[in-house]
Amino acid sequence: MPAQCRLDLLGVPCPLSWAKTKVVLAELAPHDLLEITLDDPRGARDLPRAAEAEGHQVVSTRSNAASWIIVIEK
């Protein structure tokens, strides 16, 4: 069964948010899920694109008033 990890990137600007995400993804097994919480609009736009460009699947993206939650499958 795939594991699910969480990464809090509130207050972390892009592209540093993608760098931190890559470090965590590298530690996960194939098909594990990573739930990322961030509040940087640029990161919310660019992080899913960067993940897909590296072969990961964006499972979901949702937003609320001040942040986004992105789930990526390794």
C-alpha cells in the first residue's frame, strides 16, 4: 500500500518550494503520495508543472482562501 507524506511549505517561495519538494520525493517509493501545502501563488502554478515534467503524477490540486494543497504521486 502506498505511503502518504505531508510537506508544509507555507511561507516558502518558489523555486525553493520545488527544491524542497524534490528532496522529499527522492526519498519516497514509487506510487507513494506527497501532500504539499503552500501559500505562494507562483509555487501553486509552477510546482505541479515541474513535478509532471519529472515524471510524477499530480493527483489533485485544491485551494482555499489562503493556500493550496497539491497531492503528487511519485
